Amino acid sequence: MQRLSQLAEIGREGRAGAHRPGLSAAEQEACELVAAWLGQEGLEVSWDACGNLYGRLPGSDPAAGEIWAGSHLDTVPNGGRFDGALGVLAALEAVAQLRDVPRTATLCVAVFRDEEGWRFGEGCFGSRCRCGTVTDADLQATDADGVSIGEALAALGYREPLGRGTLPAAFVEVHIEQGPVLERLGLAHAVVTSIAGMSGFTATITGSPGHAGSTPMEGRRDALLAAAELALALRERAARIDGAVVTVGRLAIADAAANVIPGEVTISIDARCPTAEGLEALVDGLGEACSQVASASGCAVTLDPVWRSRPVPMSARVGEAIRQAAATAGLELADLASGGGHDAGILAEAGVESGMLFVRSRNGGVSHRPEELTDEADVATAIKLLAGTLATLGCAG
Ligand SMILES: [Zn+2]
């Protein structure tokens, strides 16, 4: 908990929350501090070509492969102290506890860079690099100041990483839930069953602009009202599908003025679902909602896909190891799907047996905010569960 507080101070500069953009000097400073702690625990510290950090505890059989546990140290702007950092420090504590426990596999604390992705536009940069899925074009992406990923890496002394690195046999990520479900269930931990698939769209609603005073209400084609109807229709579509969520997080009125009927509105649509069939049904539903609103409002509605990712199931073997650790500790676990993307999803897609353990978020599950809170007791049991999980996976080789 003390180390979490120490990390939260890095890059803060007067803000209430933690502020460590991906591939920034602040993220680097946090990684270097953790590298020092890894060293103090007697782990073998190394870095890869894009700045991912590792701390290894060698096993007795080099052929048994490696078991990794970890997360990320970058944050959203003015974020919380637990998102990412908890997974890194829980891994450090768990691996340190296993120093004297006989095991065949090498255990490794892994810290992946720029997981949040808000600075350059796409998340999980470090884990994608490690898995060899970052392209030359990705490295050209720039932040708000025009600095590219390639330039940010060079400024930190890393060369541009494009090859796939060696991957572990299994990866376990402890992470705060970032939602209210565990708090509502009265449980401290959950096994993550899958990471939700996501589809992002921009919808453009085109009506007729006009004079706010001289155009009668009857016969108006108000693009903002149609956008509002669309947002409500999307909510209704999501409610029909188990686990589905839809969010309109951005809305822009073209040539907005208080005395002009909105003629064109663009909105963002973020749609997620834990299953592939559910996501497909949800995306079909979005298309139907657009047609429905277009015919009712007289506005034209176009839906442009922006990005899409498939749902990623988590490893049954890792899930079983987590359940076994919970049974040994006498703790009850929930099963939850993750609505947010995580490094564990990237490694799973690359073929690594990956699993996640969620830890209860307090304050109604608020996250990506300074108010992010998780109880010390829940952190302690999460470390215990992770250590048990790594011991099982590490001995199974
Ligand atoms: Zn995170």
C-alpha cells in the first residue's frame, strides 16, 4: 500500500490523482522505481526493446518455460492509484513470497508499457510489441503535441520494436474490477471468464438546419433530437442482450448556435459484449436502430465503423489454478467478464494461457479517477491468491 502511494506521486504535479502517460518520463520513472524494488527482492531485472520491464525468479528446470504475472504502470490523465499498479505490485509480492517454494518453471513479474492508449490512440502497446503485432504504421501515430510513438521511444532510449519476443507458457494479471459488481455481490475477488469484444462507430445524423424562431416545430428535421432518439434506442437494444453495454460518449453539433436548429450531429458509439454471438447481435441491433430513427425522424443516419476487437476467452487452466488457490484459502470467488481491455487479452490472443483475477473496487466501482479505491484486506488476499495460482502453474511446468 505504501508502494502504491509512492507510485501515485510520480508525475502528479499538483493533481488529485495519478498522472503517468504511456511512454512518458513519468511512466519511465515509475518503471525504474519498480525495477529497483524487483532488484531488492533478488529478482533478475531486464528490459526489452520497447521498455517493458521484467523481474525473473529462475525455476529448477529451464525447459519448463516461464509463468508471468503483472500489468501496467501508465495511467489515464488524473487517474487512480490502483489501475495497473496493483497488478504489478501484487505480482512482485507474490513472486517474492515464492522464492523458497520448490518449482520447475521460472516466475517473472512483467510490466507492460502504455496500456491505457489515450496518448497515441491505441492501448496495450507494450504487450502488443512483445507479441509482435505492432506495425511500422502504428509507430507513426502521434500524440496531441505531434510526438510519434517512435520518437517517444527514442527519447527514452528504446529502439523501435517490431519482432515478436519470447512469450511465457502462462500469464496472470491481477486488476481492480473498475466496476460495481463485486461490491454489490459482497465478494472481494472474481475469476475473469473473458474480455469483452468491442465495436466502435461514428454515427452521423443529418437533418435540416434552420432558424430557431421562424421554423415551426411541425416538420423540423432536428439532427440533435434524432441523435437523442438514437442514443435511447441503443440503450434499449443493449438491454436485450446478456452482458451487452453501449455508450454514446461524444456528441458534436456542426455549426452549433443557440438560435439554429442542429443540421448535423456526429456521435461516438462504443458497443461491448463478452461473447462473439452477443456482440454480433448487438452490432446488428445498432444498424436496425439507425434505420428506425432515420425513418421516424426524416434525418439521414450513417454508421461508420471505427474499430473492432473480438471477445477473448480467458484460459480454463489458469482459471482452475485461481479457483484452487481460493478453495485452499477458503475464499469465495465470483465469475465476471471484463468490459475493459487488458494486456492479458493481448497475450491470450497470441496463444499464451492467460487469466485474470479481479479485486473489488470500492466507491461504487469508480475508476480512471482519483477516487478509485480498493481495500487493503482485499489487496492482501489477492496477493495470497496470486501466489497460490503461480505456485500451481509453476509446479505443473
Ligand atoms: Zn488497467
